[in-house]
Amino acid sequence: MASDGGEIYPSPSSKGRETSDFLMMIVRTLSTSADFEQREKEKARIEKAFRQSDKCLGELVTDNYEDLTRITQAFSTISKKIYESRDKIKKIKDDLSSCKTLLHCKRDELRRLWIEGVEHKTMVSLLDQIEQIKEVPTKLDNFLLTKHYLHATDLVVQAVAKLEGPLSGVMALRDLKSELTTRKAQLHEVLIGGLNKQIYVTVPATQKPYILLPYDEFPLDFVSGQLVINCWSGQDMFPTVETYSREEIKEDLNSNPEENPSHFIALMVESLFVLKKVPDGAEGLKIRIQPELSAIVARASQQVVENSCQQGELLANNNQPRFLLELLVIVFQQFRLVAHMHKMVLRNLNRVIPTTAEQQEEKSGVLIRGEQMYDMTDVWSKIQAVIELLLREYLDVQNTAASRQRAPSSFDEPSTDISQYFSKKRPNKPKKPALFRFDASIHAMSTNSYVEDSRAFDTSDMFNASMLAEMGLDKHQMVCKPSVYNITAIFKPLQDFIREVEDAIACMDGSSSLQAFVTDFVQDIFLGQVHYSIKNSIEAATIVDEEEQCFDSLRHVVDHKTQRDLGVSRPLLTSTVIVDKNIQDLQELMQDLPTYADQFLNMICNILKDYRDTCHTAYRGMVQNDTDEKRMISAMWAKDEDISRFLRSLPSWQVLQPMEGQDLNQAMCSEEEMRTLNSKEVNILISNLSSSDSMIPQQEIITDSTQMRTIANYHQSLEWFTGRLGQFAQSLSSKSDRQGSQKSSKYPPVSHKALESLNTLEKDFQDLAEICLLLLHLEVRVHCFYYLELVARKSNYAGPIDDLDPDSNVLKLNKDLTAMEEMLSQSLQPNKFKYIFEGLGFLVASILMNSIQFLPKINENGIKKMCRNLFAIQQNLTNISMSRETDLDMARQYYELLYLNPDDILTAIAEKGAQFTYTEYCQLIQLYHRSHPGGDPNQLDKRMQRLREIIEKGQNGVA
């Protein structure tokens, strides 16, 4: 046998056999041994082993004496008890035999007593059940109070079953039966209310509230197309959805069932199943979806109003769409949780409803008697409907749709003739009768029907009085003033939510009605409203009276505060600033509504096209006479490609360009090089303007200095405007440009065609701004030609009286230059002002030196008068340019040579070299001979021949 320690001990019988076998082996050994000594050795060995065994036995007995004593005593006691038990059993057996004999004699009486016992036991059981039934209402109230709905359901179902079964005949329980039956019938409403509370109130209230950034500090990322908000960030906030089997649905009375929302919902659905009220429960949940969603919106509105620390009335009257954004973000979070909770409820409803083989494929809804009564499509549909009603209220769809301005059918073509508000007013022509009307077209009819449908929506049903009363509110709180422009603050988070809805209903073959509403609103209402507002804004800033000139509207400039806000030092045209402001608004809309970036960019291009045409029209009105179609000389030259290209190639122009000017400033041209370049410009001007045939007509110059200021403002505004357009164009990327798609930009990618159009328009405005500056540059020089040619052609320089005053035309020129300096210094930047007036001294000197050919004669008084003219002009130009015009000193030295006779002049040239050109010396000698007639006719030719020889000799010497 095996002991607990795993060792094997032989049984007593086996030990006896081993001992006898050992003795037999010893006897056999002794008897078979023939040697006496061997037997003696064996005997001695055995005796020695015996002595050792005896010694060991004695030691063991001595060591275990007490144990052996106790064992012996215990064995005696046990043996005694066994004998006593045998005697008792024998006596009991005899007593039982005697009882059996006696019971057999009283069988009928015993049967009667047994039957009475059974009856009393049944009565006691019924009384216990009655006592338990009487405690059911109290227990039920306690279960409902602690929200142990499964225990409450089992209790009331079992109680009603007993009252309708074993206890149906107990008349005293009739009232209790009626009460429990009623409470059983009402219990499913409690369960539906509990489910609704879990879906719409309890679980959403346990989630973390939103922490919104300030409205103007939302970080934007248009590469990913996401609006970054410090709030809900995924599925982490959702309660875990656990799938339970029927056996796992157990309710612990010692715990709070609401601590685990998933298990609590499973318990309530199981309770509905026990009550056999699953269809009613599903229908009740479906009916309450929209009212409960509306209640969430009302609570969120109240929360936003309270957090804003403002009175609700004041908040509702302010245009602060950031509060609407905060409201929508909270509502979206709550609606996501609601949808998640509905998915949890549907999963439990599908678990408890036995489905047929045909219904196994349906996974998202509740099927009752083959009919799908409630699924996630219904949930998302109601969510979209509530959000649409909310948006209709805050976007003021009803009022805007009733009075809105229709947007142009295509934003790729100019739709509004803004130039009519800038351009010259012409007599109104009689209007031609319209050949066609489009009131009955498909587009017009569909638009009208859309407006009527919009009016049919009434958001008052969304927040009815009874619902607000249940929430303790007097009325629905508005978080901001309704406006069509509220869409700009909410569009991106709204689109993100719509994408979530579309992803959720994609597997159910559903479509987003909310997306359709937003698309229709933006395309049919918002774009038209934006277009109408921009048109009115530009019209209010640029409209003029019929009697005014076309360019008068361009004379209005912004005030100094606006200049400081814009960061400019010179006045800008109000019309340009207004157009830029509207373009900036459209740029912001491109960021706020990136989906419609192309439409807004096309709007910008249309505005720029119209404003460009308006600018060209106004420019033509300023540089073109009203009496005929002939333009000013400076305007024709500024538009001339050859002259314009030459003027743009000069260093004085290139210094004005931002990039090229930096290089030229590092290596400035020397004074001699600048004189050479200026002489080229002057020679071109002289060759075209200084002619013996005719003089410059007065109507071909700009006589009004204020008009010069207008052109300067025009240039400054267009250049500033072009810079703004250039920055905007550089920040855009094309959809077709692969590298552009990787470019980080605050604007979404746009179409390549619209981007090219924008770049072209930018160049057009840049060209017009440069033309205006070239016109001013040339106009000042044309004025010099106009007045200085009169100095030589119309004045007398051979009079007998010494006139101490400069020529009247010189005084007029000085007055004209001073007036232009006063006007242009206020309108142009210093470098532009310098470009216009720089080099005038060289020009005036060249004009007066070239005009010597038109003087019929001159005497000493005339020479003095001409020097006074030069000094007066030099003094005036010095005041304007703040530098001495040394070129006029050369001109005065040139005229002072007339004090000498030609021979002295030729001798001086031969000795000191030529200071002037051969032509200038020729004209000087010819004037001298015209002024001193009567000499030898051949003397002029001889002197001219000698002059040629001296000049050629001097040129050869230099070579």
C-alpha cells in the first residue's frame, strides 16, 4: 500500500512470508554446508546480527515507550467501544422490529395524519407567498430607486404571474394584483426613459467639456484641410461597447449599475425583453430622437450663454459667430456620443430579438415582425435634421432667401459691371425692349421653389414651450445674431462633421441631407449675398453725380487714420482701398470656405477685371481732351513701346525697382555716366518736341496741377494694390501643380486657369502704375519744353532797355514747377519724387542752349535777361531738388560767350579746348552774325570752317 509520502510498506502477511523464507534459507545453508568451520562462521554471523537487532529493538522501545503506552491504552478503549456499539445496534434492531409490528396495527390513523400535514404545509406555503407578494411594491420601489431594473422587472413579472396563477383565487389580493399589473404595464416606459436618459443626458454629461481657443487664435492648416481645436479628439471619450450573452447579463445589487453604461444599457434592454416590450421600446426610442436632440441643443445654448458672462438678450443681438462655433462644437460632441449610445442600444436590441435566417444579414437595425422599425439611419437622419434647423435659424435662411440677391450663374465671366460707378457718365441712351424673359426657365423655377421650401421650415417647432419648461427655461437662448455670414466661422468644423456622417451612413446606402443643405445654401444664397454686398460696397464708395468728371471719384483719398492702419506714408485712393478691402474679404472667405475657393477666386478676378477696365477708362479721361480724341503728349509717349522701353532701361528707373535697385545702389554710376545717359533722353525729347515748324499746343499738356496729384495718387494706389495682389498670388498654389500640393499655404489649391488670370491682372495693374509714373516724368519735361520754347520764340532779346525781371514764361514755368512739386511731394514717395524732378537742370540747360537757333538776334541786354532766366530757374530747381543744378551754370557760360566776338571764341577753343559741341558753337556764331549784320558775308563761312578745323584737331588730339 502507498502512504501519503509515496513510500511502499509491505503488508503483515508479506512480512511473515519474508521472515519464514529467510529462516528456511539459513537452515538450508547450514544443512548443505559440509564444512564445520563454515557452519560455525554462519552461526556466528547470525548471532551477531541477532544481537544487533535486539539492541536496536531495545533502543527503539526505550525511545518510544510513551507512544507505545498511549497506543496500547487507545487500542483498549477502542476495542471496548466496539463491543459496546455491537450491543447497542443489536438492541436497536430489536426495537425497530417491535415498532414495525405496532405501526402495522395503526395504518389508517397514520394516513390521516400525513394528509393533514400535507395540507398544512401547502397552506403555510401560500401564506408565505402572500407575505412575499405584499412586500413586492416596497421592494419594487427600492429596486427602481437604486435603478436595479432587471431585479425590478423579474420581481414584478414573477409577482404578476403568481397573482394570475396560484394566487388568482385570493380575493384579498385583488387590489394588489391590479396595482402590480398596472406597474408592470408602465415599467417599460420607465425603462425607455432610462435608456433615453443614458443616451442623451447621463453619458454625455460625464464627458469632459470643451476648451475652445479664442476666435481669432484658431490655428489653421489648409494642407490637411483641418481646423485645429483643443477639444474632443476621437473615440477615446466614448464608453466601451461590450457584447454580452444572455448568461452574462447579471445584476449586482451591491454596485451602482450606472457606473458601467454599456452593462446598464444591456440590463435595461434585457428588462424590456423580460417584459416582452422590445417593439414598444424600440418605437419609444425612435419617437424621442428629435425632441431629445433639440433638448441637447437648448442645453448647449444655455451653457454657451452662461459661459460668455453676458446677458442672453445682449448676446443674441451681437454679431459674434465665435459663440455659434462654440455651440456647434459642443453639439457635435454630444451628437457623436448620442449616435454611439444608439449603436450600443441597437446592438443589445439585436441580441435579444430572435431573428430568422432571412434577417441574419441585417446588423444595424431592429427588426420586428420582418419590419425594420429603428436603425442608425434614423438616428443620423434626425441628427442632420436638427442641425439643419439650427443652421437655418442662425444663418437667417428664411429672411435672407426672401430678400436675397441672386448670384451670377457663372463666376468665370465678369458678372457685375463695377466700372459703371467709376467711368465717365454719358447721356443715357433709350433702353431697348427685352426680347426674352427667363422667369419661367428651369433655373428660375427651381430657385423660386427652393425659396418657398426654405420658408416652409419653422424652427419654432424645434424649441417648443413644453420642452423648454421641462428644462426650466423661459425661452430658447440665442448665442449670436442670425446672419448669412455666420457660415464663415462654422464651415470647416461643419464639413468635418458631415464627413463623419457620410462615413457612418455610407454602409447603409444613405446620403447626407445636411451636405445637400449646406451646398444649396452656399451656392444659392451665400455666394449671391457676398456678390451683392461687394457690389454695394464698391458702389457706395465710387458712385458720382452725372455732372462730375469721370476722374473725380479717383480724387478722394483715405484719411490719415486709415493710412496709419494700412502702414503707408502717402495717400491712397478710397476706391482702391475699398476694392482691396473687398478682395481681402474674399481671401478670408477662401480660407473659411476652402471648398469654394475657386468661386471666390473667380469673384476676385471679376472684380479686378472690372476695376482694371475702370482704371483704364479713368486714365484715358485724365489724359485725353474732351473736345477731341487726341491724347496728351506725355500719355502718348508713355504708351509708346520704344520710348517706354528706353526710359525703363535708364538707371534712374531701375533704381526704383526693388530687386534691381539694390544692385544699382551698390555700384552707382559716375556723374559723367549719368550726364551721358541723361543726354540721350534729352536728345530724344528735343528731337521730338523742339521743332522749327510748330510749337506744343496748350491743350496737349496738363495745365491743372491737381490733376497731376490725382495721377500721382493713382500711381501710388495702383502700385500698393499691385504689391498686395502679388503677395496673394504668390501664396496660392495650383491644383495641377504637384509641387504646389506639397507647398504649405494658408489658402487651398485653386484652378490653374484662375491663377493665371490673377497673375495677368496683377501685371496689368503694374503696367498701368508704371505708365502713370512715366507720364508724370514726361509731363514735367513737356511743361519745360512748352514754356522754354516760348522764351526763345516769343520774347525780344535785342531791346534797348535792360529788363531786370526774368521772362514771363520763365516765371510761369517756375510757378508751374512749384505747384507740381507741392502736389507731388505729398502724393509720391521720395524716390519717386526724385525720379520725376531729377535731371531737370540738364534738360532746361539743353532746351535753352538748343533754343538759341530760334533767337533772331540778341544784344547785351538780351544776354543779361537770358542769364537772369537761367538763374531764376536754377534757384527754383535747387529749392525743389535740394541740390545745385550745375548744368544751368554751363548754360549761362554758353550764353555769356556772346559777349565775345567769334574770333575770340575760336581762339579760346583752340587754347583751352571745346566745352560745348560743334553744333552748339555753330549756332552761337550764327546768332552773333544775325545780331551784327553788315559785315563780310563770307566771314561766317570762314569762321565756321575754322571752327570745324579746331574741333577736328581737338578730337584728333584726344584720340
